[in-house]
Amino acid sequence: MSTTAARTVAVLGLGAMGLPMATRLATGDLAVRGFDISAERGELAARAGVAVAASAREAVTGADAVLLAVRDGAQLDAVLFGEDGIAAHLRRGAVVLLTSTVGAEPVVATAARLAGAGIGLVDAPLSGGPVRAGEGDLLIVVGAAAADLEVARPVLERLASTLTVVGERPGDGQALKTVNQLLCGVHIAAAAEALALADALGLDRAGTLEALQSGAAASFMLGNRGPRMLEAYEEGGAEVLSRLDIFVKDLGIVADAARREAVPTPVAAAAQQLFLLGAAQGKGAQDDSAVITALAPQLRG
């Protein structure tokens, strides 16, 4: 397989993350093609310097790298191998960059299927929202064969401020992201419990946050989600930067991995139940900070 670094990249899906990533890539020396079923998103991409294709097939034909952001393993399979799947239109030596968190098992299976056609899979789940995507400030962990990584490197380095190669097998990136999401989900749930209890005890909410962030109880999620948890009670709620139902999915991946490896994860399981409760209450499309309202429907103080 060729080790020539990518010069042409196709970005499929120009949504909340796809558009800023495509825009960021287009400001460098890569030729960027984009495709989205929404004409409006395509128009936004075109104004940002992205060459918008009329179809996914047109976008990927001849591309060195194809960047995908999908919801789960089933959608990954459909995009690549479904009725209008793109895998049949990729050239030998091209790589697929998977930026989503879908779990290790579907990635391993997909990589093996692509390899039979001479196509590499770069397992590169990322962290960071749309703003950071547009600034090239994403955190990306990678599992990929060395040759495939070299093809994808210009794309990855344009998007990431922190790029960590965790292994040479597709699925290694997913494994580390699974561990990461275990901690993130637990930390958000713990922050929600702490702030709900602080309010019930009559403590000043802003003062409590400031005090906790000054000591050993501090965490990134408390500092980042804490203010948004208080905004969750305002009309319209907090700005949606990361949907609550994403953690329903991701903690489900954690649970599946833990069950498969026979590792007990009771704290993660409790956090998963809290996010499931929020989703059952119709909060799935809200910011994940809204999980506090599943515990405390209203503030008391």
C-alpha cells in the first residue's frame, strides 16, 4: 500500500463537526471535497473554500483520504458497504479516517473488509467541539498501520493540537476512547450529583463551583459542565455543545467492552443509568449538562 501523504481529502457529512473540519482542512494545502445531503450545508462549505460534490461517490473518487463521522457501527457499515456505499469507489491505497466513537469491534471488522480491497482504515476518534474543530485544536487518538497513518498524517495534523498514536491496529484508538468516555461520563454524572446536593443544602451555586474548582475536588468536567448545568434550568437550556444522548451511546460502548472483557464497572454503570434516565425524560437532544435536571427537576436555592 502506498505511503504517499494525502493531497486530496473528501469529507462526507458537513454537519456540526464535519463543516468546521472541512473548513479547517481547506485553509491548508490540501484539496478538499465535501458532500452533504443538505444543500444549505453544501452552500456554507462552498463559501468556506470547500469544493462541494454532487454526490458521495463524486467526492471520494480519486481521493487519497476520506474523513467519516458516523453515529455508530451500523451507520459505518451502511456508508461504506450499503446500497450506495462508497467503498467500491475508493482507489487502492486510499485510507478512510474514522473520527467517530463506535467501539472497537465494528472497527476491527470494517478494517479487515477494507483491507481486502487495498484500502486502509485509520481509527481516529476525536474529542473537542465544533469551535475547536475549526481551530485545529482537537484531541485525536489513533490506531492504524504505519503506512496508513502516513497517508492520513497531513489531515490529522491539520485538525489536531494533540495527536496520540496508541497502536498499529484499527480498534486501538477506539479502545482508548472507550476508557476516556468512561471517565468523562462518570465525571459529568458526579458533577451533576454534587451540584444538585449543593443546591439542596442551600449553598450559593456559583460560589460552590469556584470553591470546588480550587481544591482537590476539581475536574475538567466540573469546571466545564458546572456552569452549563446551572444554565440548564434557564429558558432554552444551555447551548448544545455535546448532546446528552451521545453519552447514552458511549457509556453503552463502555458497558459492552467491560462485559466482553469481564471487568466490573459499577460506577460507569450507575452513570449510564443517569444518562438513560435523562434520555427517557426527553432530554436526549439537549446538552449533556442537562443530566442534572434528571436528578433535580428544579433548583431550590
